[in-house]
Amino acid sequence: MRFRPEDDPHPGSPVEWTDNWLSNFFAWGSKTFTPSWCQSKDHWSSRITQYVFTDCPCCLFFRGLIIGGLLVLPFWIIVIVVLLSLW
């Protein structure tokens, strides 16, 4: 199954899509589990991506690490507090 766009959404500019198993997996997951998120530019997920999007792969990778770390930090703090309270 391929999720590569059939037509160029931005004629004259390069298509920002790498057709490989990982990008197809993520496209399938977003279409399957969150189909309404990408349908509107007014959705919160679309508005947030406008702030963090970049053409530089290194910048995008490190932004993902930092944002992912910040989102996971509260979970680990709760786990550590619970484990320390049980000890």
C-alpha cells in the first residue's frame, strides 16, 4: 500500500514526500487513527506544525527530540514519584 500523493500539491516545487516503508507506515497510522486531524487547516495539529516545520532534516530531527522529550517528561516524573512512594 502506498500513500504517496498522486498529484503534486504544489506545482513547480519539489514534493516533500519520501516513498518508503516508514513514511507509508506513519501516513497509514494518521489516516487510520486520526483521520480528521489533517482535513482542516484550522485543526490544532495543523496550526502547531506551522510553528515547527523546517526544510532542514537535522533541525526537524532535533525539534522532534526536544518536543518529544518535553511531552514525555511529565509521564516519567509521575512514574518516578509513584515508584519512590512504593519503596
